[in-house]
Amino acid sequence: MAKKVVATLKTGKGNSFTKVIKMVKSPKTGAYSFKEEVVHNDHIADFLKSK
């Protein structure tokens, strides 16, 4: 099944999106967590700048 998904993302409009993972520090505890999101390639910088 994974091969089909990867093939679809490479050939269709899926290649204009990227999965971005950002490390975020909690203001209360100081612990780090990860925020994952699938973002259009034009908006990657905006996602990384946002809190």
C-alpha cells in the first residue's frame, strides 16, 4: 500500500506539498514537543516562523 501512496504523491499534485516537523518549547513546563503538518511548498517559511 505504501508504494501506491508514494507513487501518487510523486506524479500528482502531491509533489507540491511537504511534511514539516517543528520543535516547540512549552512555556509552562519547558518541555519540547513536535508539531507536524503537511504544508504547501509556498508556505513552509510561514509555518516555521509561526509559534
